[in-house]
Amino acid sequence: MTRGNQREQDRLKAQKKAAANAKKPKESASSLAKRKEADADILRAKQKKKEEEMSTKAAAEAAGTKK
């Protein structure tokens, strides 16, 4: 009956993992908000850069087709 033994071993492993995660300090609301804001700033900067690249590429294509 190896399957029963495997289930028991997995159950014990999951309990150990849950106990280890319970000991870790959780992220506070203020640090979570700061991290979310920093991530949002990074994404905004990436989006702005991409839009600038697209607008310059579109302008170059438009200038190329007018000739």
C-alpha cells in the first residue's frame, strides 16, 4: 500500500511547510502599499517609453511614405 504511505508523507511535508510559512513575518500594509506604488511607477515609466518609441516609429514611417 505505497499510495497510502505516499499520502501520509505528503501530508507531513505539507504540515512542515505550513508551519515554516506561519513563522515568517507578514508584510505590513504600509510596506505593501509602498511596494505597489513603486511597481506602478516602474510600469508607468515602461509604458511611457514604449509609447515614445511607437510615436517616433510611426513618425518615421509617415515621413518615409510621404517622399
